[in-house]
Amino acid sequence: MNHSTLIDAISKQKQDIKVSIALKEESQRFTQLLFNALFDQATDAEKALVELEVLFLKIRDLACPQIKGKPCKTWEDFTQHIPELFCSLKKDAMAIYTNDPAAQSIEEVYLAYPGFFAIAVYRMAREFLQLRLPLIPRLMTEYAHQLTGIDIHPGAQIGNSFFIDHGTGIVIGETAEIHDNVKMYQGVTLGALKVEKQLKDIKRHPTIKKNVVIYANASILGGETVIGENCIIGGNTWLTESVSKNSIVINTSEVQVISKLDHEDE
């Protein structure tokens, strides 16, 4: 294929697939700068907010090119929720600190815990979702996913004081509901029973009521599945049915230990 033919082929493809890598890159920059503005002492909040406003308008217009220069969702629409956002994140950080004996300080939570970073980005992205701006919320949470291995869809509804420990491999689907004071460990999936396009407007993911603990690698599936208050879901469990409140669910698979010495004596 000669040079001009290749250029024509690429140009034709771009007519069908209108993708802006700049939107992805600038969304990630906005996400990190907002996190730094909220929590980093070395980041000048006033200067950061000026830059964030410019970035906000840029990614808004990239996500919605048809409204560029027209009245639309404004920076003020977003910033009015920042005090509430900051309050929610402080509760999340405190939940991690008070529940994890390995956490030596609240500063350690802010700086070193991937679970906190993933929750923070989810809550930021959720504000964009509420403004009904497309693509940006997903790009933000996928940035956190890329850095932490924790995949939280911005459409999920998550209450106060959410605790993620370790976190790697966690998946929380779009229609999941998580109430207050829930603790979740690595490898947990809040997923759908079926993955079919025609189910996009249906609640596909489970509801987790308040004060539930979900241990590592548990899978809880289905939009009608409800885990009642104060339940403990043991590691490696597989649930597709509701569990009444105050229950303990355990995986009873058998583990055998066979001594090598016994075989050597035979």
C-alpha cells in the first residue's frame, strides 16, 4: 500500500470513528489536579482552581463538541458540590484509617491507599455524571482503574464511609448500590448475572445494605440480589440470591493437607 492510499484509508476510518485522545489525556490531568488541590499541601488551591476551570471547559467541549461556545454546564455547576465532595471523602479516609490496623496515620491513607484514590476519583466522576456530561466520568474512573486495579463504574451508588482494603481486582458495576459503612476487600465483584445489551436500562448489579463486610474474591451477582444489613460475606463465596440481614456466609470447600513423609514411608 503506497503512502497516499494509506493516508486515505486512515482518514476514511477517522470519519467513522470520532475519537479524541486529547479528551482522555485532559480528563486524566483534570482528575489528578483536582485530587491534588483537595489533599496536597504543596498544591496552591487558588491556582489549581483557575487551571481546573480551564480544563473543565476544555474537556466539556471535547466531550460535547456540538455545544462548544454555547450555554451549558458550567464550572460553577461543578464547584458548588466540592465542599460536599470533600466531606464525603474525609469520611471514606477515616473509615479506612479506623478499620485497618495497618494504617499508621490518616496521611498514609491519603497518600498510600489505592482504595482511597479509587473512591475519590469515583466520587469526582459521579459529579460529572450528575451534570450529564458524557464520556468524562468513565475516563476518570478508568484512570483510577489503570493506576489501582479497582474498577468502579461512575453510575454505581455508594454511600458514606466506604472502606476498600488492598483493592486490586475489585469490580463494581454500573447499577450496584452500596449503602453506608460497607467494607470490601480485594478481588470482590459486584456484577451482573447476564451481560446483554438489551439489559442496559435494567438494574443488573446487587444492592449491599449498610454495615456489610465482603471478604476477598467474593462474587455477588444480579440486580435482584440484596445483601442485608450487618452481613459478613466470606472469601471466595459465589452469591446470586439475596441474604437476610445479620447473616454470615462462608465457603465450605474442603482443603486437604497430605504429608509428603507419609508417602515416602510407603
